[in-house]
Amino acid sequence: MMLYDALMEPRRRAPQRAGHRTTLRVPDDLARAAQELAGELGTTSNDAIIRLAEEGAVALERRRRAAQIASERRDAVARTELVDGLELPTPEELRAAMLSGRHEP
């Protein structure tokens, strides 16, 4: 009965988007995920693929930013100029070095 109900519900049209038109071959696992998302949202598989791509782009930017911050913090720790290779900085020095590379948004 649920399948019948789902077939009888009108599907919302996907929003019109500006941008490049393209034809893609979508891997089977991504196509399944897009179909599932489309069903949940009541939209088209193509719209769902765009939504998945947008979320992926956000996740990629977040990973890149995290890597950049980690690199800046490693560099900040390296700038503490340890006198002896066996001598470690104090926790306060480490904290100050890590936070010195931090940029407020």
C-alpha cells in the first residue's frame, strides 16, 4: 500500500538552477543514494545528485581548511625554537604556539 501511496503523490519539480549543463555516468551506489534521497525529499534523482554534490563540496572545503589549520599549528609549534632536541615545550608554550596560527572567521 505504501508503494501505491508514493506513486500517487505528486512529485515536486526540482528547482531551476543556473550553471553548466552536463551529462554524467553516475556510479550505481551513488545513483541508489540519489534515488533514496529523492524519494525522501520528493524531488528528482538529478536534484538529489546536485544536493549530494553540494554537501560533498562543503565537506571537502571543511577537510581542506582543517588541514590548513593543522599545518599552521604545526608550523607555530616548530617556531618555538627548541634549544635541545630532547627538551619539550611546556604545555603553556604548546598552547600559545598552537593558538598563534589560529584565525578567527
